[in-house]
Amino acid sequence: MGVRRAAAAVALTCGLAAAGCSAAGTETDVDVLGSWVLASGSTPDGPLTVTRHTHVTLFFDDDGFGGTAPCNDYGSDYEVHGDSFAVTGDGISRTLMGCGEEPEALESAYLSALDDVGTVSRDGDTLMLTGDGVVLELRREPLWPRARVVGRTWWVTSYTDDSGTTRRATWRRGHRPFVRFDESSPNGGRFTTSNGCVTTRGRWREWHGAPAITRSAASGSCGVEPTRQEIALGSVIGEPVLELRGPAGRRVLVLRYAHANSPAEVVYRR
């Protein structure tokens, strides 16, 4: 159940739209709808370790909230009445992937803090969620640069692994690594990518302002043991976060894995 459904009964009493009426009928509900990314946070146990590599997201729609945490996807129902916020239903659920001690600790602290939030406020592109000893500051997440990315082939130039080491891309003759998104509808289309020895094709759809891979199949082989390049390029396409960097005419496309709390990324050029 999302905020707008939770407020429906109140709206009937007030004679107002649900989006503009609080439980008391005197205060407009804070507009939380959209996609947000965690900028900073603190709990009774101390601050959350949020760095420039952290990509913890939170989106709200009429049906609930969800997002990507350092290791897992998560979601729940919620209610907003004026500036009051509550996680409802059965609480926050999440997938069950592990990813290392530090990311798991950040995820546990963040989701516990989110569950303890009782008040919400918004100032433009900044959303504040607060509770007893809890402060979560989120910023509006920009939409991915779809119009400048789709319909173009982007060639891999380098990749950075979890340790922060950057390496030049290599490939077999005739298998230069690349990524390409093509659209066949307003909601998505096909994608093709190569890591230098294996080619992967599949489908993507736009989901909360970013591309989500819905299915894929690979052909080819890199050998018995996966290479560092194979691992790096395969990870970022699983749940990609896309960003264009650099001045006009010299922009590069940077892909990161949505759940990585590390400097790992892959750089592409046209």
C-alpha cells in the first residue's frame, strides 16, 4: 500500500485529493514520489559510511517504496500523513545476496534506520527522513542520459576493479568490447555487449529513470577461468548505473554496478 492509497479515506473526509490532505486534514502531505539517492546518514550507533562510490537508492510510487542497497534490492509499503512517515505492512523485505563485511554492515544500518524513520521533509531536490537518533539525507537521483546513449555503440577503453586499479581493455581479434542499447518502444528495447571474448544479448526496460536488464543470453567463451576484465564488464551490465562524464564532444560513458560500494567501473567511448 502506498501513501496515496493510505490517504484515500482521509481524502473522502476532507473532500480533497489524497495527495493534499494529512491524517488530521490540516496539513499537506510531503511529496516523496520519485527516485532518490542516499547522500549522508546517521544512526544512534554513529554515521553511515557514505562515500562517492556509494549508490544507495530509494524510490517512492503509489504502490510502495523500494531501491538498491549496498548488497540487495529492498522494498515495503509506507504511509505519509503530513510530515509523518511510517513503514507499514510486513516491514522491509529484501533479497538475500551477500557482498562482504563492510557493504553488509552499511546495508544493515541503513535499512534499520529507514525502518525507524518517523518524520519526512523536503526542500526541492533534498529529502530528509528522521527518527529517534536517525537522520537520512537523500538527493534527487538524475535520470540516465537515455537520448545521448541509445542507438550508439560505445567501445570499452578501460576498467577499474574493486581495489581501485585501472587497466586498459584487451580483446581477441575482431572482438573489441562494447555496449549498445537500442530502443523499440518508449519503455525499452534490446541491448548487446561484448567483454572481448563473449557476446551477450538481451532486453532492457526503463525502470524508475534508469535502464534495467530484464533478460540476457551469452555466446562464446573466454576460457575455463574468468578473467578480471570478464568479471568487471559482466558485473556492471547486470544492474547498471550509467553516467556521462567529460565536456561535450569528448564525453565518456561510465557504467557501475548498482550494488557496488567500491571504485569499480567501466569506461566507454564512442
